[in-house]
Amino acid sequence: MPFIAGMSPATFISPEMPEATPRLFSTAPDCYCGARMSRRRTNRNDNGNKNRWRYECRDRSCKKIVFDDWEGVRDENPLCDCEEFTRGQMKRDGVFVFRCARNECYFREELQDD
């Protein structure tokens, strides 16, 4: 995907999530591995995720998480493989990627600078 004019990775990231944010899921999603996911609140501020609600896989060997908010979800984002909306996010290694926001497919696309 080409770089979106006028947008930078900073457009998608908040320094800290507010206490109350709209939820993305009405019920707990299933993980790729088939296990149910549990809703938890992030307490640390690594990468600006403090106070974000997330679902994490109950299977401790899986370690998959998906955030339960609309952070990084934009109309301009590409659609994922399951034709759902994607979430833009900065990975720990500094690479900006789009992923399926609802955790329904393995879609992953890096933001490329032109």
C-alpha cells in the first residue's frame, strides 16, 4: 500500500487512551487457535497503550491479543482479507502495519513511504 498523503504513523496513535472509549466488540471474540479470549485492561504505558481494553487468548501458549477500541481504525485504511476494516499500529520494532481490527484473518500490510 502506498503512503497516504498527509498521513503519518503519528496520525493513528494516541499518547494515552482515555478512561472510557467506544468498544469494538459486543462479545468476546474467538482466537485463531479456537480458544475464547478474555477482556483485560492494559495498565502499562509501553507504546501508548495505557488504559486500553484488549482481549487476550486464554491459551497461555498462544499469546494473541486484539484491542477492544477504535484506535487506529480509519476509513482510509485498506480492507483486510476478510473484507473487514483494519487497524493501523506501530510495532515495537518501529514498523507501521495494518492488521485486521477484528482478529478474523491474518491480514498484515506494512505502510510504505513513497
